[in-house]
Amino acid sequence: MNKQKNLASGTNSSVVVDRCQVCDSADLESVMFIGYLPPVNTMPTIGSRPAEQPAYPAELLRCRHCQLVQIGLVVDPSILFPPTYPYTSGTTKILRENFAELSQEVMVLYPLEKKDLVIDIGSNDGTLLGNFVDHGRVYGIEPTNAGLLAQKKNIQTQISFFNRAAVETALSEVGKAHLITATNVFAHIEDIHEIVDCILALLDEDGIFISESHYLLPLVETLQYDTIYHEHLRYYSVTSLNHLLGMHGLEIIHTKRIPTHGGSIRVYAARKGKYPVRDSVEASLESESKELTDEKLKEFKKKVVDSKLSLLALLNDIKSKGGRIYGVGAPSRASTLINYVGLDDGILDCVLEIQGSYKIGKYIPGTMIPVLDESRLFEDQPEYALLLSWHIADELIPKLAGRGFKGKFIVPLPQPRIANA
């Protein structure tokens, strides 16, 4: 990158990526460009007049040396993750279930003792750590006001970006951790080598680091272009993670594909030689060597464009016949899909969120599409519901139909289709 900076500490700059974030190679190739996107969680209040809003180029690059796929511009995290950041992990059922399953898996594979400390990086509202309270001591590090929600649950939480200062504070308050977790955050923080060094400084000699990140393999397999946005700096494969962690004396000891965010990878790592390496690691590496080829990435770009055009054609047909279309769910990925496809409030009447969501009463970034309470789906009965959390369509469709929605469902990816209840 141009003049490497530790944006984890909150400097005020964006950085063009011209060297690999992991291996520093300049041999980067473009996978695809999906336009200029506004920050996915910068959401103006409904009723406010349109005003100037930043938008940043979203290009995927692949390093020919270590195979890391990464975003082409690193945006200042104080822009992407302000104190008012509206995301809370506890409101998402699949995440609650995933974190419960993670804690159970840890206790089977690498059991904790009551004295052991678990530290969660980017701990949000403490949902993950809540599952470890009965197994050991817990401590969170979280830069947004979501950490205040964790504190109300009596989960000790430091409100801070994860950096050297945060590590020193944690060491003075609770000491070294036997288990460090970073779920849906390890791909979000700039200057990744500094971050791994910080993790090592917090981790005891026999400690284990667990990361969960959106996985490049299902991203390509199911055309998940909607997960491309600036909060996601890196799109990991086990191959690229293995390269990164190996540079710091860590080795991957276990991997597991998990369903969160449309397909993620859970990776266990420890200092080399501390634990046996499970067969899952080699299986992951072999699968990637077959499925993440140059040809597959070229096909991915073409299929994404085809999918966008097909979705526009489907929506145009519905609107030409007077149909109403309400979006369901406003995850971060919805902003990318809406902006890349070019939807506005003349196509998508509104987007609906569950009661209690901090996004209700706001506009989808880059648009004037309002986010409203999901009760409107059942009161208004639009002809179609566009599932913006399409990766959990099998769960949403029967749930929404069971609550009384009588219309049809549009599943936008990987290929747009209309589904009945």
C-alpha cells in the first residue's frame, strides 16, 4: 500500500492498495470493479434532504504471490465504524446460534479451565463472550457504542480500536488470554501484521487464536458480490491465511466451514508445534487449489454481471405490471447490492427491518429508500418481497409466510428467482 498506515488507531486517511496487504507484493491483478460505493452503514435519517455523501471505488484485487483477494482502497475506519455504528450481533439469529456452537466446539476440541481468559476482538454487544462466561473469564475490545451494551450485561469491555494501546490496557486489566477470538472482524482491520503482532502479545504460549471470516470459496461459488464493501479489506482463503499466520510463527491447526454471512471459514491457529494439525486443514487447501483458479475468477466476474442484468430485468417486469416490491432485511451487504444494481425508491418501495433495529428510520446508503419496521410487510401486503438477506432465504420464506405474508419472494442471488412460500 502507499505508505503503510495503522488505520486501526483511527488516523484520518484513505489508502490506495498498490501492494499486497499480506506479502507486500506489487503483483496484483484486478478480479472485478463494482463501482463507487458509499459506506454501507452511513445512513441518513428519513426526511433529511439529500446531501453530499462520500463514495469510494470498490475493486477486488488478487495477489499473484500469496493469493490474497483484497479491496483496492482502504478507507479510514473512523468513517466506516463511527461510535454510532448501527450493527449489533445479538439481533441476528444465525450469529447467536453460531457463537453458541463455537463455544461448544471449543470445549470439545480444546477445553478451557475456569481460570482461562477469553478475549474477543471486535466484541460488539458481547453476544459471543456470553457463551464463555460459564467456562472461563471473558473480556471484550470494541470500538463502537455496542460495547456499552456488553457492559450492561456485566461483560468487561474496553471501548477502543484494537491496537497496541488497547493491548497494554488489556494486559494491565486482565493479563494474557488462553483463547482470542476475532469473528467477522479479522478481515476488517488495516495493517494486518501489526494486528497479528498485537494478538501474539495478548496470547499465552499455549494459547489458541480463532478467526471467523467471510470465505472466498462460497463468495465465488454463489456470486456474493454483495459482500464486497470497504469494511471488508480482505477476502480470505485458507491458503492466504496460512501464508499470513505463518509469517508470524503461527500455524493453522483446524478449519471448519460455517454458514454465517452466506459462507464463512472458522480457522484455529496456534504457535507452531503446540498442537497437532487436523486433517481439515489439508482438505481445505486441496479444495481451494481446484476451485479458486484463474479461470474460475474470470467466470465469477462474467456471472456477476449476468446476475445483475437478470435481476434488473425481473424487477422491471414486475414494476411494469404495477407490482410493489418491499425489501426484507438491511444487512450491510444490502447496500452493495442496491447500489451496484442501481435500485432506488422508484423500484424498491422500502426495506424492512426487525423491530428494535437501529437502522429503522434511516435511508439505505446512497439512496432515498427508507428502512421501516417489518410489520409493514404484513399490513401492506406488497406483491413481492425482495430478500436482501438472501443467504438465509430457506429460513426467512417459511417464517414470513407463517406470520401472514401472502405475496411472492424474490431471491436475488446467485441467479434471481421468484419463490413461493
